[in-house]
Amino acid sequence: MLVNMLKAAKEATYELMSMRSDIKDRALSAVADKLDKNRELIKAENAKDIAYANECGLSKAMIDRLILDDKRIDAMIQAVNEIKAQTDPVGKVVEGYRRPNGLYITKVKVPLGVVGIIFESRPNVTIDAAALCLKSGNVSVLRGGKEAINSNVCLGKLMKEALKETGLPEAAVNIIEDTDRAVVMEMLRAKDYIDIMVPRGGDSLIKFCTEHSLIPLVKHDAGICHVFIDEFADMEMAVNIAVNAKCQRVGVCNTMETLLIHDAVAAKILPMLEKAYAEYSVELRGCENTQKIIACKPATEEDWSTEYLDFILSVKIVKSVDEAIAHINKYSSQHSDSIVTENYSNSEKFLDRVDSAAVYVNASTRWTDGGEFGLGAEIGISTQKLHCRGPMGADDLTTTKYRIYGSGQIR
């Protein structure tokens, strides 16, 4: 029963919250070693998920998210080692001061406790999330989708083996094997055991969790990302960024879904982009002015707020950086947005006024990633403002507590 797992998870928090950094790091080293030595097992279990995905007719982009080959196993190992190498956030003194009454007050970082994570598709999340929780002294309870159940269970068992061999409580990492959606509801209402919920997935999952959770949420929502090519952009750079942001990997949340182009350069750059996108068979959907310059399907109002996760791109011509900013703030999911420009004033205006978690100048939105940001990995990318925003690493899995030292003071 889930309640028994959650009770054990809660009990494990009291041991884990004061665990020494070197012991946690030893466990992470053991996790990395397990992944390396069990590659064939991992790939065999993953093959079952890929076969099921093909039977269900999932898109190529969705199947790509499921794959665990040697390259991605290497990436998981690297992520675990990078997390291990980070400074332990637990116990960090945020501030300390002495009051006139002699009390010495310190504010320190402490683990959140039990972190419930609901996610879809990507089985590497199992390792990334559990490793970050372990580093930050948290217990993880992970519920993945049925499309990756064999991979997730395999990875979870390997982590538990590593915990047992290094003397940590096995209940520090928990994989829910029941893929019934009723279990999600049970998690969302387990406020006596789970301290924070982290849903990451499609719009329907996020909405369901938001509407039914009795536990504070950190949402990792859709990625409706934009690139704006300004009139002062370097054309070659703009094409490279626009192609990379859309085509490098389409099935992930930091992929560009809408391209905005200043009308002063649209006639010049759109034919260049049309040719570049044709190499990837990208379906272009453009505004009326875009359709006058290149051959494309007409974009509808719905397109501006759609996360395609596919080789489809909406294109809109705008008259100014202000219009681009207004469009982004209206339709964006507040994930990642970029401007390509050589104009300092326009770049600063864009950085200041675009209300997203990650805002770029002259770089692809594809860089929004915990590993690329130096976090080792990420629990996900928060698109809300409390209590964290953007790629969520080990430090973001902590809260604070006050530790007060006295010498007999009474009030």
C-alpha cells in the first residue's frame, strides 16, 4: 500500500536530514557505479518500454524521450557525479546576527523533507530527481508514467541497492510501481507524509495536480518558448539560433515553439529560414505577413499558445521589440525566451520586461537545463515564482529554519 511506503519515507527524513555530506556523496558514487555496471540490464528493461511505446503509436519525439542508450546512461552517470561534486546546501548559514537581548539568531538551510515527484516519459528523471533529493537530504517518492515503468523500476532498484550498500535508509528513494492514475490523487492528498509535490509533464497533468493537491506544488509546466529576431540582429547568428532552438531536439520543454521576426528584416531572413527548416521538414505556420513572403500554412490564434513538441513552428512578424515583448508576455508559459540583437538598449529592455524564468540575449533557449546551468541535473524547470523559478537543483530543494542560541533569556 502507498501509505506504508509514505510512512517509511517520512521516517527516513529524520535520519537523512542530519546525514553527513561525505556519507551522502559515498552513496551517490555507488549510484553512478551501479549505473555503469548494469548498462545491459538498463537497456534491456528500456527496450520493453520502447516496444510498448511503438505498439501504442507514440510519436517519434515522445519515443526519443524514453530512450536510454549508452550515451544517455553516460549522461546520467555524469549528472550524478556532478551533483556529488557540488557543495552540500544543507546547513549553509544564510545569515547570523546578535540581538540586543543577547540572543544569537542564525538562519540555515535545511531539507524540505519528503519530495513527491510525478513525471511523464523521460526515465532519466528517476536518477536526476532522486540524486538531487539525496544530495539535499530529502527523501524522494517518484511516480513515473506507464510508458517508462520498466526503466523506472529498474533504475529505482539500482539506487536502493546503492543506498543499502552505503548504509543509508533504503526508504530514501521510493518508486511507485502502480501506474493507475488513482495513485496520483492519493499522493496529492497525502499531506501528512509528503512535504512538497513536483509535477512535471503535459498540460492535463499540471492542471489535475493544481486542482486536486492538498500539498504545496512547484509546477514544471509547458514550454511555450520564443525567439525574437530583432532588426539589429546578425543574420547568420539569428538563423543558427532559430534552427537550433527548434530542431536540435523537438520533444523537450525548452524548444522554441514560436519565432518572432522584426518586419524590417523579415523579407531578408525568412527565405533563409525557410530553406534551413526544410532540411528538418519543419512545418511552418505563419501570420498573414509571413505568408506573403514564404510558403506556409496560416497560423491560428490557438497556434500562439500551443506547445507542439514536434517539427512544427509558428512564425509572426512584429513591428518592434515592444510588440515582441507584449506577444511573449501574453502567450508564453514563462519558461525560456530569447532575443537576437546587436542593440544593447533592445537587449536590456527584453531582459527586463519579458516575464519568464530564463531570458536570453543571442543564445538558444535550448540551454535552459540544470546540467547546462551547472546544477548537475534538475528536478525540473519551474515556471512559477514561489518558492523557486527556472531549473531546480539541490539548493532549491531546501527551505530555512532559525537556530537561536541563548544564555537564559526570558521574555
